[in-house]
Amino acid sequence: MAGLLLRGIKKSYGTVKVLHGIDLDIKSGEFIVFVGPSGCGKSTLLRLIAGLEDITGGTLQIDGQVVNQLAPSKRGIAMVFQSYALYPHMTVYDNMAFGMKLAKGHDASEIDKRVRGAADILQITPYLDRLPKQLSGGQRQRVAIGRAIVRDPKVFLFDEPLSNLDAALRVQTRIEINKLHERMAGVTMIYVTHDQVEAMTLADRIVVLNAGRVEQVGAPMELYHRPDNLFVARFLGSPSMNTIPCTIVSGSPDASVQPDGCNKIAVAAVIPASAAGKRGTFGVRPEDLVLTEGSDAIFHGTIDIVEQLGEVTLIYVDVGTSEPIVAKIENEAVVAKGQKVSLTTEKRHLHVFDENGVAFPRS
């Protein structure tokens, strides 16, 4: 299939700059997910790759060929839209075959083979004679994916394909997309979503975007456990990472920080001695905190809110900081609003960011 090379990709609408020079290397066969908050530029970047928008600056290569001025139909891509974009008067079969018929050069037997092959992969063969209005939302989305498959593209582009589905269908269709990538080994897929669960479960690598810039690129668990900066740390994870402004007390090898309103805490971050006395941010993920009655506690406070989610319980603890500390604890733990608790964790789970929000590496 095909890899992609993006160098200095910019997009402006008049005087409004949307993308500020995106550099990315996407390997052939990778499943890449663009993720970020609304308005960060992820869908715009996908549309530039598809050729649906003109590139203001920079170079885009697909399979070694510069495609800046190449028409979408010549780029070897297929796109699955958020809205399905199915023709309501055509059957499922005709919707899936339409692109190949339009392109010409394919005989009826080849079209039939590809349509039925894609339908078999997506388990929609029984619906080939139905109209879109006779299908559920999940089935319509599979038809839209099938229409892309039959074109045998170099690159698949997905623009928030699950956002119109209910929670159960989102999980089911996400699993189907994951299996599709496994069955179509070697096919490059680029997927846009604001849903971090989709990003974490589908991606080989995640591209985190913010305000038209790339914040970090890496494997899902790499970004989760070793975020480069505060934005990535807070964006990935639900609930998000607990962050507290702090003063850096001492640098490595015995690095420590003092979060505002809390006692001094020893950390495993590699902090230069020159950072001592400066301001920063201390962070710890909710699932890394555990209840304790020992002297190893790093937080002491009173439970404000208890949320029982079935498999886990979330507790929001007032520890004297501007925001409560959130801890994700085992569901068997007996806790109640108003209860005084102490929380601890291991040093290796603690994060420290400098005054600019850049993470100090952890030892």
C-alpha cells in the first residue's frame, strides 16, 4: 500500500490560520488516529490529505508522489464520512458499486466480486438488496466502509465515523473497524476522532493536535504514561490527570516538589538543580491513587462526591487545593461522602511539568 509524508503543511482561510506547519511521517500499513478537541484542525488535515481542501503551504506525498495539485480521484484514497453519505434511492449493492462504475474500466464481474467480497468482510451480505432507510445506523456505517473497500485504495480516511451511533453501536463498530484493519494487513488507515477511547483502542500511533499544531506523536500507551506536556497529559485519560500548581523544591537525584496546599512530595522525575525554586505543575492519574492508612500518604482530605460506575468507584477528595483530587478505586472499597481519607501512590506514577508545561523525564 502507501505511506504518507507531510512537510510544513499549512492551511489558512483568508487571514485565519488553521494549521501552522504539520510535519508527519506515516508508514505504509499503519493505523494512525488524529485526536484533539473541537476546532484543533484534525478534520481539516484529513480533508487536505483527501484533496477536498487546497493546501496553503507545505508538501504532501502519498506513496512517494507529491499530490498537492492532484485531484482527489487520482490520489488513491477512499474516505468514510461521519454522515454515511449513502444514496437513498440506491440499494446497498448499488451504493457500494457506484464508485467503481463511475471510474469505468471495471467489468461487471469484477465489480460484483469486489462488492460481495467487501460485504462478506463486513457481514452485510443479507442486506445487499435493501435501501439505506431499511438499515440501522451501524449497518449504514458498514455500507459506507464497504463502499470504500471496493475501491481498493492506497489509503483509507475515516472522519469521525462513529459519532452518529449510540454507545453500544459505537463499541461494536469500533471492534469491526479494528478487525477490518487486521484482515486488510498492509492498508494505511487514518482516522479522525475526538473520542480518546477510539484513539487508544484503534491506533498504532496517535497524533495529538491542538490549535493547529502537533503536540505529540506516539503509541497510545507511550502518550498515556509519558506525555510530553500538560496538554497531552490532561487530554488523554478519563477522568483526566489530576494536576496541581507546585513549587520545585529540589532537583535530581533527590527531586521533590511541593504542590500548593499540600506537603512536600518526592518524585522520580529527572529535574535539573537549576529548576529548584521555580514554579511548575504536579500530576498524578486517578487510577494510580490508592487508599491508605499509613504514613506514606501524599494527600489527606474529605470525600466530596462518590460516583459508583460498577467496575470502579470514583471519589472526589477535597485536599485543600482549588480542585478536588479524583481517585479511581476498587468497587469493593466502602466509601461515603464526608468520609476522611488518605491517598498514596508510587513515585514512578508521579509527573512533573515545568513552568511552560513541558514534562520533566521520569527516571
